Amino acid sequence: MTVNITEAKATFSELVARASSGERVVIVKNNLPLADLVPHTIEKPRELGLAKGLFTVPEGFDESDPETAGIFY
């Protein structure tokens, strides 16, 4: 699908949906291609636990602080 840049601005969400479903969208200006809108591909899954052992959670991290709570309540 080829779409003018002005139309692409107005229908961007629709174009992203079409591209994510596998359709290639070419954005043009004055009939010259500017950009291709294609679905994103994940290069590799994120690896969990990369920061393990680099820091420790301080004691009482999840406890309520009266001064901070007073600001919100």
C-alpha cells in the first residue's frame, strides 16, 4: 500500500494496525518514497536476571513513610 504523507498523518493509527498485521505501507511525498512502515520483529527475547547481584533492596523498602504519606493523604 502506498500513502501520501499528509494522509499518513491523518490515518496513522490505521496504518500502524495494517502494518502490524503484515501489510507493507510505503509513505510517499510527491510520489517519492520516504519511508516503509513494516511490522516490528523481535531480534531475541529479553534475558531475565541480568542485574542479579548488582544491588540489594534496603530493609524497610516497602514500608510506609509518615512524611510522604502525609503529602498524599
